[in-house]
Amino acid sequence: MAYPATGYKFSGWSGEGINSFVSETTSLTLSGDTMLQASFEPIENDFAPQAESFEFWIDRVDYQPGDVLYKVDGTDGDNDEIIYTLISGNTDTDGDQELLLGLSKEGVLFIQDPDEINLSAGTSLRIIILLSDPGGKTSLSEGILQIRPKFVLNSQKVNAHWYNSDWLGYFMTTPNQWIYHYKLGWLFVSSLERNGYWVWDVSLQDWFWTDSSFFPWVFTNGNASWLYFNVEEEKVRFFDHNLQKWKPRL
């Protein structure tokens, strides 16, 4: 069999007794000294494969191995076949030798280890994919995988953007870390690895900390006070523990 180097293609055999002069694999019967030669020629390859940068989200934990997340659509000006290889951005947080993501040669990103989702909640992964063609031309495509915080992953999905958390209540997600809470309005949520969430509250103009064990109690950064949000009322009020008084939420 003739094996062309990268950037070359097989062009034919020369010699006597060859069964097929144009096939990369051929056979012949030897009855004496025989000269056999394989010829190769450069592949006409003017263009490297390309793919646009991309971003996608994981917003639930019930994925199964093999579930598709995203399809990288590359193009090649020579109409060559494109092979996709994931070279950076995967994760194995639990150390079980099973990575979060798999990538087919056709550019399909899929879940390989669903256990990694909760372990990587609230993080962003920078995905780098190598695109290559048979002529040896290559390029890189970069993407961002955003994994929602645990309170989103463990909430019940109501529709495309709205969720119901058993401790936070109803909220709407956005293409970033902002959420719209049905009672508290716009909040910017920053996940902590193990200890809850720091949240920027547009109404308070301050950061507060909370988690599933304390909410609707929150601890504010500005005046180092515990606040209690009475989200059961139509018009939300909060109790300031330092001042020992109720205040309306603007």
C-alpha cells in the first residue's frame, strides 16, 4: 500500500505485474527481481479550514452520555474534508479519567461524563478545536462553554428562559450571569466554589451573599448587615437586622 505524506496524494504505480495501477492498495506476483514504484503529487490546497468562534451553555444536569451540545460548522475553500480535534478546554474534575466533553471527527460536541456538570457549575471553559484537512492546512476555532450555577442546574425549567428554584423562586436567565427575579428584579450572580453566591442587587446598589440555607436572609457587603426579604408580599420589603427596622424595596 502507498502512504502519501501530508500534503500529497497517490497518483499511480509503475512496474510490471501490477494488478491495479491506480489503487493505493495493489498486489503482484513475484517471479524474479522486480522494480515497483509509487508516484505522488502535491495536493492542490490553497485554503485552510475555518470555523467561527462560538459560545454555548449547559443549563441542566439530566444529560446522558452522547447527548449533543453543539455542532462546529467549518468551511474549506477547497471543499476538502475537515477533521475536528478538541485540543484544549476539557475537564476531569473528579479524576475518573472521563472527560466532560467528547468531539466527533465531524465537529459534534457531546456530553461524555455528565457527572462533571455539577462539579463544574458556575464556571466557563475555553474550548479550542483544531481543524485540519488532508492537505495539511490547519486552523484553530475557539469557543466558550458556560456552565450555569448550581441553583440554575438544580431548578425546574419552566420554558426557554424561566426557571423555578425550590429556594430562590422564579427567575429568568440571560446569555450571561444576570438573572431577573420575579420579586427582586435584576441580579448579577457570581458563584462561589462551595459557599453560596455573591449577588449584585440593582435595587440595593450593593453586593449581598446568600445560599439555599439562608435565603431569604442575605448578608450585605456595604454595611455588613443581615437583611430579610419578605418575598411573600406583593410589594417586597426587607428587614435590616442592624437597624432593627423594615424598609421598602425600591
